[in-house]
Amino acid sequence: MKAVMNLQAKKLELVQLIINTQKPLTLKKVEEVLRGEKDDDWLDIISDAERISLENGLAEANKGKLIPHEDVMKEAKVKYNLG
């Protein structure tokens, strides 16, 4: 709920800035950004912790530090008593 309120507050703040500007070029740039906007990419909306975790995982994979799928599944079955 807090994130929604923060988003609404940010929108109101931006509307106020747009209303108060006297610079046509600034308005043109804002319009270009908003009209060119596409749906959020999942990478743009994940947390910093998630992004860091992904980057660390990719770095390990690039170094060849991988665990075979079969090993992961065996460990999960033991950990969660999945038989």
C-alpha cells in the first residue's frame, strides 16, 4: 500500500512540475518519454537484492560454477521430504 501511495505522490509532484514549467523543450522531452514508454521489463522492477543475486549467479555460471539439475532436485527432495 505504501508503494502505491509513494507512486501517487510522485505523480502529483511531477504534474506540479509540468504545470509550473515555462520551457517548451522540457515539455516536449517529457511527452517523448511518456509516449515512448513501454511495459516495464521485469529487470526494471526487481529489488536491488534480487538484481545483485542474479548478477552473482551469472558471474558464477560464467566461471563454470554450476550445479547439475539432478543434484538440485535430489537436495530439494531430501530437504522437503518429497521422497
